Amino acid sequence: MTRELTRILYVEDDPDIQAIAMMVLETISGFTVEACSCGSDALQKAVAFNPDLILLDVMMPGMDGPETLKGLRGFPELETTPVVFMTAKVQPQEVQAYLGMGAVGVIAKPFDPMTLAQELRDIWGRQQT
Amino acid sequence: MKAALPPNEDARLLALYRLDVLDTPREQNFDDIAQLAMSVCEVPIAVVSLVDRDRQWFKSCLGLDATETPRDVAFCAHAILTPQETLIVEDAMLDPRFADNPLVTDAPFIRFYAGAPLIAKNGEALGTLCVVDYRPRQLNDLQKNTLRLLSNQVIQLLQLRETNIALKQERQHIEDVIKGANLGTWRWNVQTGETIFNERWASMLGYTLEDLAPVSIKTWLTLCHPEDLKTSGKLLEKHFSGELDHYECHCRMKHKNGEWVNVYARGRVISSTTDGKPLWMSGTHGDITELQRSRLQLQESEARLQTMISNFPGAVYRCRNDARWSMLYLSDAVQRLTGHHAEEFLRENGLGFNDITHVDDISRIYETVQQALINNHAFHLIYRMQHAAGHWIYVQEVGTGVYDQTGALKYIDGFMWDITEAKAAQDVIEVSEKKLSTLYTQAPMAIALNKFSDGQYVECNPEFCRLIGYSHQEVLQIGNDQITPPEYYPNDYEQLQCLHLTGRYGPYEKNLIHRDGHLIPVLLNGVLIESPNGEQQIWSFVQDITERKRIEQMKNEFVSAVSHELRTPLTSISGSLKLIVSGMLGELPDNVKNMLSIAHKNALRLTLLINDLLDMEKLLAGKMVFDMRTQSLLPILEQSVEGNAAYADTFGVRLALQADVGDLQVFVDAQRLQQILANFISNAVKFSPPQGQVEIKVTRMDDQVKIAVIDHGPGVSDEFRARIFQKFSQADSSDSRQRGGTGLGLAISKAFVERMQGTIGFDSELGKGATFFAIFPISISEEKNINQAGNTV
């Protein structure tokens, strides 16, 4: 029995990109999205939001993506929540490195707003099976 | 009674000894005469007795077994005292001289003796022919007379014998001489043609006399050279006519081995017929081939020497060791050298060499020569000499003293030649060498010479030493490998290959290891040369590019940083524009939508440009990682065609994949290969005429596969060919706006292909389109083998 993806915790420091992604994910695709502008913001909101999936930008000032991931995994509630990285660094060994950290997928930046929602659903689907 | 000695005893003995007959074997002639005497006188004993100093010796003795008796008891010793008479003892018993003779009183009991003296030329009685009997008797007159005549015959025989001996000795002597001289001899009967040769005559021509038998004058006629026969004939006639005292001729005779033997013939007529014609002629033939050969060699060698002296590019001389070098001999070539005739130097009080030698050189020459003469060495000089025409020439001279047996100097032999031109050339070379040497030592660029075989340094300039921090001496102890990081070995090898094939290498960038361990980025160029001893060597020009590299790195880092920074806002711009243009956020008025579409398209182009810049930067910095796998080529191609079909469609161009070679395995990074193909295809599409077709064609070439993207556009112009794979190159700067693209695509593609062990290239004919291709080695992968194995199960 597969559950539908509905709640996404989205961490992105660039407000414009965040806005575009929110537009795609919330307004167009109908997900419930909690947007955070930095790693620590995410750590504060994550447990309460109880996301199905966490979408993490890699390059951020302060805590970067991998550090944030580590922090999130510190909460028992978030131990198994699927995490997807968004990054411009998508060389094969870089992708391998993210997957090695426990990410379930990597979305290349700049992302295509037309396909972002579908990509997340695909990753979610693979996770469920 | 003992007989007295004859008054001429000494002369008598001398005459006897000269006959050289004593103690010789018996001879029939003498026995015959004794036999005759015995028969005529009717006695049992006849003897030819010769009276020696102390004995009588029998040359013949019939009827008595004896060869000699003591002279004391000899009847003959008495007989020779009366040379003119025959001594007759009718009864020895009754003769007081012999009555007590042991030969009478005892065996053989002689009673009768008659001895006719043997009288030599000067009247000496040498002995007797005597007859003896055992009983008393008498001889009648006939018998006495006969005995006397027979004794004369004996003396004749003895003298003949002596003559024979002398003749024999003479002949032996002649033969020895002939043999010693190794002469062939001949005796020719001019009238009959009968000819006698000696054995040497035959062996001189490689034969034995037996080989040539029967010999005659024809033997000579056959073996002599026909031309020489004519000459010989004429000379013979002259000899026969008396014009020439003897016949003397050089002629060639055919040796058994076919070669010509040079013969010296000499002879003369030794007897004539009664009517004055030549009868016998005798002479010799001597083999003078060797003699002639050595004479010829001597002549040749002398001629050679003369030719050498006359061809020698200078003068040969012999002079005295005096203050003015008085000339004893000077070859004619001195005129060419000095402009003065040899005669001018050779005549009394003539020109001296010091007169034309540069005044500053005279004493140095004298000292050098004297020093050499004292040490018995050759001397070697270079000095200036004034030519008759007035100009100065440089002369080189080599000479040596010639000494007699006591070690005293006789004279000086030597030669001198003009080296003005060589000297001038040498001066020019020296100046030029100095110039080059200054350039080499002062150059701000490092220069080094290595052996091609092992990279060992042979030479380097000071700048090279400074660059790598080693002393000159240390550099010569090391090789290229010691100052090259191992990761450059393959590249070094490639450059060596290039050097081997083309004679040059570079420009080639690499790092060298400084003595203190830090890396020095350098740019190398070089050429292959052959050293004078035939060794292959490399001249390398090493440019220190540390500063350039530092600036390049700064630039790259700057580009990278800027690109990253640009990308973030671009992501927002293109993302939001796409959302709006897609209509997802609601319909827009057409004119607004058009403007936003333009903004979106350019935002995308900017993104691509930045992506290319980042790729390039990664490539240059070596940060790009390739995910190399052995994989099927066909799916990658299909994906590329599919992925670019929409883009082609916007230009109205059709993509056609032609891959009838079946599936092949290649060892590549699939994503990069797709990027390469996307570059090829987008270029091809951009340059295709509307409704055109771009073919993606795969062909197999032995163990390689060629992937070609073919368009039918305008082709590549000649001026663009050379820089087509360079960064930021586009055929026309206006193209980037007309056709889109960054000008980095082919440069990136080239780097990608080469990083994947492939080669990139293009063919194009202006006006007929272009073909861009990449060639990769086909992999025989284990996977495939396993798959094939699986298929058969």
C-alpha cells in the first residue's frame, strides 16, 4: 500500500529560487510545503512539521546541506525520512557522495520548474516500493 | 838393393799427383793395355805401376793379386831412373840389384821383369808398364817395341783421363752457375732446328721437359709471344750477319697457367758450317718477370710521388738549417703559394724565405724550428707571408730534420701551404661561435641538451641550472626522468614519439621538480639533432611559465567563481520565466507572452554558456571526473538522437541514425559522449539548410568505431579549419548571435574525446557540408563475452 507524497520540508537559502520552487510545489502541484531559509531554521521546524520528504539545498551559508542532514537525523522522528539534495554539483562521484550520506535522490540545479514536482514524485515512488 | 831417387823426384811426384789417379778404381782401358802387353810378351803378369813417394801403386795388375808394394822392393823404382829405356831383368837371381829382393827370394818368386817407363810431358817417369814372369826369359825386339808403344798409350790414357776430369769439373762449374742463376739454357742447331733445353727452361714455364717432349725449335716458336718472335727474328738476323756480337732480346713466353712470363734471352753462334752459315747457337733464357714487376712498381711509386708533389696544395722543400733557410730543393708549387718562381729561391744569393715572412713571425719561426731539431721532432708552424702580388697570406708549414748516421743534421725537409681562406673562415666561425655562446650563456631562457636514448643531460646553460636549482656538474649527472614527476612519463613518451617522427616536439607543458622539491611549470620546445659522433640528442628550450600559470589559475578561479555566482540568479530567472511562459500561472496577453519568451530563451542561453564555461574550467583544472564504463554504443546514440530531435525540429531538420554495424562495446563515460554528440548534432543542425537532414553514421574500422555527424550545410571555411577546436572559436563572431552557442562546444568535445582515449576530427568541403567525427577503440569486454557465453547455453 503506497502512500501519496504530500508534506515536503524545503530548505533553500536563496529566496527567489525558494519562491519559484514554492510556486511549483505548493501552488501548482498542491503539496504542503514548509520552506526554511537555512539549516538551523530547518532543525527548528522539521519535527513539528513532520514531513514525508525533505528537499535540501547543498550550498548554503552557515550549515550546508550535508550538515543539516546530519542534524535532522539526530531527531528520532526524522531518522528514516527520505532526503533529496538539490545541487549544481552533479558529477557522478559527487552524486555518489550524496547518496552515501543517506540521500535518496539528487536534483540538478538549475532545476526545471516544469518537471520538479514529477521528479520528486518519482523519487518518492521508488522509495515506497 | 834399394833404388836411388831420380834427380827430378819432386817434379815427378807433382806430375804424378796432378793426374789425380792414385787409389782410383780399376779401369777397363788400363786393364786392356795390360792384357795386350801380357799377351804380346807371353808372360803371366802385367802391371801398370805408378811410383809414389813410398810405394808403387797399381792402376792395373793382371796375374798378381796386389794393388801396391813398398817402393823399396819395387823393380819399377829402378826402371824410372832410366826414363828413355825399358828396364829388362832377364834373371833377377843373377842381378845384384834384385837378387836379395823379397819378391824374388820369396813369393811370388819373380825371376823376369821388363818395365817401360811412363813418361809425362816434361820427361818425368811416373811409373811403368811392366811384364813379369816366374822364370828367367828374354823379350824379342817386337815385344820390347810393343811394350814401349803400349806404355806410351798408358801415358796417353792417363793424360786423357786428366783432361776429362778437368772438363768434368768445368762443366759442373758451369752447371752450378746456370743452376744458381736459375737460367734456362738452350742449344739450337740453326740448320736442322734440333734444340736442346735444360730442365730449368721447362720449369720456368711451368712444365717439365717430359711434358714438352719432343722438343725442337718449334717448342720455342709455339711458346713465344708472336709479336716478340718478330723482334727476336730481326735481332737474330743481325747477329748472324755479324752486325751484333751476340743475340739479346726481351720476350714474353706463355706459362702453363696462361700468364705471360717475361724472359731475357741471350746467346751467340758457337759453330758454323763449312760454307760459313751458323750451325750451333747456344744461350740462356732468364725469367725476369719479378724483376720487371718490381722495376715497374718502383717506376709507378716514383711517378705517384711526383704526381703527389705536383698536386700537393702547397710547396715541398729541402733546405739548410741556416739563418736564411737556403733552399736545396723547392717544388714548383711555391709559385702558386708565394707568387715567386722556385728558381728565385734556389739560385745563389736569391730570395730567402725570411725576406717575405712577416717580421713579427721570423724569430718565433726560428726558435720553434731549432727547438724541434734539438728534440728530433717535427715542427708545425703558422705564420704570415707576403705574396709577390703584395697581399698577406697565412701559411701553414710542417717540417722535420733529416740526420745522417752519426746523428748530425743534414738538412730540413718539409712542406708549406696556404691557409688564408681556412684561417679567415675559422675567424668567422670563432666570432659567430662567440656570439652564439654569449647568447647561450646569457639567454633568459633555459636550454638543455639530452641524449635521445636515455634522457641523460649532456649540456645545459646557466639559466637551466638556475631554473631547476642544480649546479652544472650535477645536471650532467642526472636525466630527464629525475626531474620529471612520474605522472608526466606518458606525456614525455608521446613527445618523444613526435620528436622521433618529425624531428621536433612541443610546445609541451609539464612540470619539472626543483632540487628543493617544488614543481616548476614549464613550456618546452625542442629539436632532434645528431651529435658529431652520431648520437641522437635533443635540444630543449625550457620556458619557465610559473607566472603565466599563476595568472591562468587566477583567471580560471575567477571564471569559476563568477559562473557559480551567475548561476544562482539565473536559476531564478529562467525558472520563473518558464513557469510564466508555460501558462501554468494563468494566460497572459500575447505581446507580454512574446517578450517573456524572448527573456526565457536568452536566460537559457546564458545558462548553457555558464555551464560550458564551468565544464571548461573543470577540464582545465583537471577536476572533471569521467565515469568510464564498457558499454553498448547503440543505446547512447539512440538516446542522443532522441534527445536532440526536438531541437532539430525547431530548425526543420531531420536526424537520421545509420548504425548498420550492429551493437559495439566502447569504454566511455556515456553522459560525456552524449554531450559530445549533442555538440556535433547541434552544430550540424544549426548549419543545415531548412528541411535538411543530419546523418549520425557509425562505421567500423578494424578495432575502432567511427561516429560521424554529417550535415549538408556550407562546410568549414579554410581560415577556420586551423582553430575550429580552439576555445571561444566560431567561424564568424556574428555567428554566435545568429546561430547561438558559446564557441566552447567543440573545444570541450575535443577534450572529452581525448580524455576517453579517442580522436576527434572533421572533413569538410566548402559548400558541400561537414562531417565531424569521433573515433574510439572497440572494447572486447568481459561482460560481452559472458553474455555471449550465456547466449549459447
